[in-house]
Amino acid sequence: MIMATTSIARSTRGVSFEDALQQGQGVLRLMPTWVPRSFCVPGRRIRLDPRDYFALGGERGGIDERWLSSTVRADNGPLTGPDEGLSFVLGPDREALPFDEVVAHLGARLIGERLWGKYGGWTMYSKFFDNEGPLPFHVHHTDAMAQLVGRAGKPESYYFAPQMNNHLGTTPWSFFGLHPGTTKDEFKQRLTGFGREGDNRVTDLSCAYRIQLGTGWDMPAGVLHAPASVCTYEPQAASDVFAMCECWTSSRTISDDLLWKDVPKEHRGDFDFIVALLDWEKNTDPNFFQERFMSPISLDGGPEGLEEKWVVYRSAGFSAKELTLAPGAEAVVRDAAAYGCIVTQGRGTFGRWTVESPTLVRFGQLTADEYFVSEPAALEGVLLRNLSETEPLVMLKHFGPENPETPLPTSK
């Protein structure tokens, strides 16, 4: 089990859930959730101690993801721990409270009547993805295709936070979608070369985009992508479903188990089924850049010393802001919906909590950088203070579906 701190006991007592909400005056403190990937090499930017990137052993692979505000488990094959990927709340008696059960117990008192009534839970999470090289070209299923294997679809988004990128890795560009005019037969031909011809060169059919720090991208379910070697903040739907379509990347082969991982048994080996996972119109959209790229949108009229900007805003399923508070400043932070948040720079107080962005974290160590704000607390406002005389306090905030304050219509 990958819990944030192995020496802290797991608890599912309802009274602890109530007390946790009360002790933080509507703001829950979350514990770090580290996730390994066997097919990745850590980029070493998520502030985990260098001695701990392979804390789970070489067979599990390196830890290159930190999951945030997660009610779902990772799907990492037969060695996956029972709570891998799940966030935990730090309880008032220093116990670890499973975030999915906290949400289920508190319901609308935590996430609000709008989300609880329509979705019955917290349906997104965010993560820091931190790989030394690029990921293989892959696709996440739409809801309709994911339902065939009992899963939910997975749209996602990317924001490239400067605070998390002291280097850009080996390949700071991403492949997104397919060239306009690409045919399904051309894509299928590249798929059939998976594992047979070394590199199946499927990205020959795609476009590469250089990454700009401080900007982002929208990536709907059904759209192919090979993310860059840049540490990325990724608000997304609460699912871990995918199909790898590239068999060679970063000078290493990719097992075809990852191509067929989330395919019904009767369709394994059926390349037409993989083609059917794609939203062809979105992949070949000649206006792909205009529809998917996200420049930040600044908010006007805030208190002195506070700057907020939308950094993820094209998806109906989630959105995100970046907040910066000047040295020595304080402000009441108000939002229209519940949200998870993580401090990426600086130190201060957030409501009753002391917050700080860590320099180095041992596997199993608590931090004071990650929180979840209930809707009532968000509406009332949480007092944020920057206790540094020289350094800004920077926070990323991730929201659930259909945030009423999202500034732009969603992409097509």
C-alpha cells in the first residue's frame, strides 16, 4: 500500500472524518501520494529525496508522479498496491483517512450540493507528472469506450509550472494529435508494426509542439499525445485508463501489454478497436493549436498583492488557477466551488494551517503543502498570509466539473 506516511495508522471512522473537517475549519490537510511507473524514468523534480525515487524497488519502476486530491487508485499491473494513487487526509489524531471515504461520508458538506447532486463524488484529481524523457504516444478512452472495461473516460490537461521545472528533461516538446488528412488506414498500419519492427514510428503522423513554461494544453479523451519531458501539473478526470500506441521511446521498448491493457478480452489483437478509441475529428483538426493551447487568463480586481490567473479552462470536467501572493501580503481567497490545492513556492498560513513548499521530502514523510478546501469554506473565503519578506507564495488550485467561474466556453 502506497500511503503518504507508513507509520501513520489508516482509519475509516466517520467521527474522524467529521473532526478533520472541523479542525481545519473546512480545509482538509492532505498527505503526499507517490506513484511509480514501470515504463518511466523519474525526472527528479517533484522534490522527493534522491534516495527514494526507487523506494518501492526496481521492479515497480521509479516514482515519477505525485497525485493530488485523488479518490481513485492507480492501475499499475499485478503489483499495484490496494491504495496506490489514493489521497489520504491527515486526521486530528494523526491518522490517515482515505480521501474517497471522506468524500463519501461528508458529501455535499465537502464538495457542495451542485457536485454531490449531479456526480455523487469528486470526479477529478490532479498530479505532477515528472519523467526524464517523453512518454510514448498514447490515448485515453472516451466514456463510451472506457465503459466497455468498467472504467471512466479520461480527458486531461497540462500546465507547465516554472516552479517545478529547474530543467526540462531530454525532450521538451510534445506530440499531439495527427496531421490533418491522416487516414485511419495509415494509423492502423503503424499500429500493426507494434513490437515487430523496433520503432513503429507512429509519431511520424503527428505534430510536435515546443513547451512554453507558464502555459498549458487541453487534451480531450480520444486524442493521441506523447507528453514532453517537462514536469507537468495535470488536472484530469478520475481514471487511469489508456492504450499505448508507440512501441519505442527514449531508447527502450514498450510492452504490448500496455497497448491492450484496457481493451475487452474479445478485442485484444484487434487493431481496428484501437483505431476506434480515437476521436478522429479532434485528432486531425486543422485548428488544433487554436482549440487546445491555453495561455493564462489573469483575473482583475483582486486585493493588493494577490494575483490569480486561470491556467486550465477549456474542459467542462475540471479547471485550475494559479495564485501568487506577494511577500508580506495577506488576502482572503474566495472561490465559487470546492478545490484541491498545492503550494509550489513559499511559506505562510492558510486559514488555521501553516503552509510551506518543501525543498526535499523523504518517502513516507508528511508535508504542509497540500490541502482540500470545502465549498462552504471556499465561498466564505480563506485567509492566506505570506510570511516571507522576500519570496512570493504560489499555489495551484484544481476544481471539479463545471466551475461556474471558468472564464471561457469549453473547446469543441
